[in-house]
Amino acid sequence: MASTLALPEDTTTQRRMPLGLLALAVGGFGIGLTEFVIAGLLPEVARDFDVTETAAGWLISGYALSVAVGGVGLTLAAARLPRKQVLIGLMVLFIIGNLLSAVGTNYTLMMIGRIVAALCHGAFFGIGSVVAASLVTKERAASAIALMFAGLTTANVLGVPLGTLLGQAYGWRSTFWAITAIGILALVAIATLVPASVNDHAHEGAADGASQPTGIRHELSAFANRQVWFSLLVTVLGFGGMFGAFTYIAFTLTEVSGFSSGAVPWLLILFGVGLFVGNLLGGRAANRSVPRTLITVLAILTVVMIGFALTAESQVATMVSLVLMGAFGFATVPGLQLRIMTYAGSAPTLASGANIAAFNVGNALGAWLGGVTIAAGLGYVSTIWAGAAMAAAALVTLLVAERVRT
């Protein structure tokens, strides 16, 4: 039997989660740190490589694009392989990518390192979601997925500010050396704690289709179900709405709410706390009902963002809105992952990876739409209005999907 850890699932009994989920969370922490910490180190990177801030910013956009590519491409390529071995291979890729970033002597090597590390991102969370769900009973699948994603949210709350401080104190390369070490730790944890055969430890009633790797043609068959496409669209719109507003949040905080630039990192920690709490509570709620949870959370997220837009000049209201926007924005993640895996049936792996790609497409779309509203002279608060509109569109799409599902 797999080793377990206790998690407080309710007030009457203490449920147990496999330690393999903790290993997946460690990997998620490292990947989240790689994705987000670079933003705080861009000035140092730009100076070191003597490139413009715009060129340095491509290290972020290049990463996001590679996540989308890897989420589908690597997941599809690994469809026939045992999932534990695939996760180990992805962590090796992650370590190589960050090692290249740490030792890269020029901008090109740094970009290659970012791309290599990013390729594992989508596939890791996509395949990891399937593995996480297979380690527990069906009734706790959403919480298992949420626990894996807790690594990503913890990276936002603790990893990014600490990684930025480390890079500023000892040079930006020190941060990537630290991330490389975290990758090695995750590799050892996955090799040690994730069961050798996920199928052997999949409990009766585990998430449908979560137990065995399948072929490419079979994985592609999941996309014949229109509910899989509905799920992808809800992910793009719902997650894109939150992160579209978040992309320009520093400008909103300083130019509209009146905070100093020095206060911004601490305010972003509030947002990260919201992500962490919302992810875990969203997973617990989705255990009971995925449709009801997603409909409720998307509706509240829309209201929260409208309220944020209306009260952005108030510093107190802004701080509350940051927590709530992060909480209800990320509370959708376990439910969205579980929804697409459920409708993918016996071929969940590629669909799960595609949903991770959809999160990043949503990020890009939301950021683009927010940029359009700013360029149109509508002000920084317009990005929040645009995000609210996307969240509302996600809610409408989900309601239509639930109405026509068969």
C-alpha cells in the first residue's frame, strides 16, 4: 500500500492522501517558481546580457508559448509510456532547462534553457493530474488534483518573493541554481513516493480513465466529445479573465489605488494567499459537485472583479479584492481539470494536458485584451472590466455546456 499523509477533509473524519501527491506538489512548486520568479529578476537579466527590457520580456512570453506546445506535444508523444517514468523524464528535462539558465553565458542559451524547462510544464501538470486522481477514490479526485497544484500556488506565495530576494542578493543565477536543486529534490521524491505502477494503487472508483496509459489514437478520441471542447473554452475564458487583470495589476495598484511601488510585492503576496486557499477549497467543493462548484465560483469571480473595478481607488477595498480575485480565480482549477478528465473518459491524458495549455492560452488572451483596452485610452481599471467580461463569458459558456450535455 502506498504511504499516506493525513489531510483534514471534514469535521467528522480524517482522510488520508498518498505521499505521492506530496512529490507531485514539490514538482509543481519548482515549475511554478521557474515560471513566475523571472518577472522579478528581469532588470538584472537584461543588464547582464545587455538586452532591452522588451527582449528580456521574451523570456516570459517564450516560456508561456512553450508551455502550450509541450502541454499537447509531449503529452501526446508520451501517450504509450508508463506515467511515472514520463513524470521522471519530465523532471529531468526541467532540471536540464534550469541548469542551462543558471550557467548560460548569453541571452540565446538563457532562452533555450527557458524553453526546455517550459516544455515539461504543461505535460507535467496534465499527466500529474491524471496520476493524482488515480491515487485516490473518485470522491477525492478534485482534492488530489488541488494538492498537486498547491505546489504551484505556494510558489506564488513564498517562492517568488524569496527567489527574487535571493537573486537580488547573490545574482539572478543563484535563483536558477536553487530551482535546479528543487528539481532534483522533486525527481527523487517522484521516483521514491509515486507508486511504481499507478494502476496497481488505483482504488476502485478512482477517476474514470485515470489508471492506465493509452495509445495516441485513443487519446485523440477524447476530442470527439463536445464537452471536452466546452471545458477548454471555459478554461481559456475563466482563467484568462483573472490573469488578464493580474498582468497589469502593478499599474492599477500604483496609478489608481495610490500604493507605492515598494508595496507592490507585498500586495502580490495577498493575491498569492488567495490562490493557495482558493485552490484547496475549490478542490474540496468540486469533490461534491464539479458543475455546481464551477458555476458558483465563476459567478462570484465575475462579481468580485466588477466590485474591484468599481472600488479600485480605495486601498482597503483593493487589498480585499486581490485576495478574493486570487481565491475565486484559482478555485476553478481543480474543477476544470476534473471536468475535462471526466468527459475524456478512458483517454484523459492528452485532454488534461490540453487543458493546461488552455490555461496559458487564456493568460495570453487576457493579457492581450487588457493591453487593447489600455491602448484605447480606457485606463488601467479597464483591464479589470475586461477580465470580468471574460469571466462572465466563461460562466455563460459553462451554463450552455451543462444545458446541452448528454
